[in-house]
Amino acid sequence: MRKAVQRLTDRLPDLADRLVAEILRGDGEEWERPSGLRDDLWQVCHIGLGHGMEAILDPDRGRTDLEWAARLGRRRAEQGQPLDQLLRSYRLAGMVFWEAVVEAVAQDEPAHVPTLVRHATRTWYAIDEQSSTAAAAYHRTEYDLLRRNEERMQAVVDALLEGHGTDGGLLATANEVLGLPEQGRYAVVVLGQADMAARPGPAASRAGVQAAESVSTTGGIRFLWRMRAETQVALVALGNASLDELIEAVRPHVRAHAGVSPVVHALSELGTARWLAELALRTCWSDEPEIALLDRRLPAALVVSQPRLAGRLGRTVLGPLYEIDPVYRDVLLSTLTTWLECDGSAARAAARLYCHHNTVLNRLRRIEQLTGRLLARPGDLTEVVLALSAVRLLDPAPGLDS
């Protein structure tokens, strides 16, 4: 075997040519791509075959062939070459090498050809070791690249959500790393703390296993999730979807409350969208899970965005209710809330409260007496509604601690 390999050392360039031809015969289009891979293909084949020969001629020197296989595995992962293509090249290298050995022995010492059969298993075992080493290095490098790519993706999403989308460099990076154009239809979703582990899925990440936890698509809507202090935030690429479709995509996964921003049309507006989604989340107050769309809760959002002023409004308008018996006060506030939810219909409110509609009217008149506001007067009604939002949302409204 060593004699045969010794005779092949002078033919190493020819063997590299043959191996390159075999590789290109199966996947030449891959190597034609402008990635620079074809430029070093011959050199890689020449070096790899050379290390294989050295392992046979000088086994005491160490497994330089395995060291080379590890380096090649790392390189191909960094270049983005498919692993199957790399492993195929090793199988072809084994074939070219073995055929060359048989040819050399058959030409110079044909009587020894049968003896080579005993070396065939050893040769293919060595090829298997090399390809396994290359694959292991490939997988380690791929994992490291995915982790770095995930970290980069997270940093870009964070920067956009913090409102740094006016940075031209960040916009170019967002397009490269996230595939997000500068102009588009975007929104932001903020999940409350109880929903931290409930993301819309199934995960369909473009970046691999690591990123699958932070990138998902549902119904054509793309979510890029980020953890924050007490919430989870999604940068949402809507495509052609409406906000109602976005809400339906999120709804099955909401366990507490969620806030949804209006649609924005540029990456530079995502910082504002995040703030508006957080405001929308703060307008949720019921015990049941709510998904708050900001544009449908603007009065309540105004209240939570100005807590000191809203607290003063609550004290001024509803303060007298906090001077009566707490149980009766809760009855009055519950009646007022239900009446407003029923669009001012005493009959419908009575049906929901399981009482007579005159009872509802009497309680509303009592509220008017205590507050000095007439619910039939639009200006007074506006004050009462905003004051009620302050009492519910500021928990408790400043100065109204019971």
C-alpha cells in the first residue's frame, strides 16, 4: 500500500484534477455561484489528497488528515456550503484515491492487486473518520454562527424598538439581517407578564434552531420577539394583513393582556409604535384577558399617559363617591360601567346586572347628585368617563385610596 501511494505522490496534481472533475459533474452549478468556492476547490482537493497520502506514508507523524478535515469543515460552514456537498466530496475523494491505488498496483505489480482487498476496509474507514471529523467541525461552526447571528438579530430588533430606526446604517443592517425593508407595514405587540411563555407559533425561523424561539410566522404575519423587563415585545411585519387579522393571530396565545400599536409604515417609526403598544397594554383592567388596540382605546390611553393629571380628574369628579360606604360605592361604579358598556341603555344594563331598569336609573341619578355632573350633558359625561378610567387604570387613582 505504501509503495503504491509513494508512486502516486508525483501524480497528486492529476488526482486533484480528477477529483475536481468528479465533484463538478454532480453539483457544478453550486460551484459556479459567485461565492469564491470554485476558486479554492482545486487547492482544497490537492491539500486533502496530500494529507491522506501522508497519513499512509508516515503514520507516526500524526493525523494531519483529521486536522485538515476539521479546518475544512469549519471553512465550509462559514462559506455556507451545504454539509451534504462536503460529505459527498469526501466520498468522491475516497473513490478517486482508491481507483488510483488499484491502477498503480495493477500497472507495476499486478500480482499484488488481490492483496489490496485487505486494505480496502482500512482505506474507507480512514475516509469515514475524515468526513466525520469534518462534519463535527461543520456542526460546531454552524451552531456558533447561528448563535452570533441570533445575537445580532436581537440587537437589531432592540435598536429598532428603542427608536433608532433613523440611523441609515441600522436600516441597512435590518434589511440584511432581518430581511425588513425600510418602508413597509409594521406594528408592535406587547404581551403582559403572564404571557411571557406564550408566543404565537408555529416557529418558522429563517435563521435556524436558535432563532426559532424568537422569530415566528402565523398566517403570513411575521413576529420577531424580544424579552424586556416585565413584558415580551414583538416587532411585527404585517405584509398585507390587517390589525384585526393580527389580533386573531395573537388571541389564541394570550393568557393575560396584550397591547397592539397602530400600523406604522417605516422602521423609523417602530420606537413610537412600541410606546403606543405599551400604552394600549396599560389600558387593560379587567380580570379576563384583553387585547387592546390603541386606536380603539385612545381616551383610556390618554389617561394612563398622563397619570398625575388623570389622578386629579379622578379626585375632582369622583372624589365624593369615596366618602360613602365602600360597598355602595362599588355598586354605583359597577352600574355606571355597565351602563356605559351598554351604550347608555338602562334596560340592557339592568338585564346584565339582574335588576330592574328603574334601579339602574336611580343609581345613575345618585351618581349625578354626588358628582354634580349630569350624564345627559356631553361635557359632564366626558369628564365622568375619563375620571372612571383614571379610577380603574391607575389602581388606585392618586388621592382615592380607599
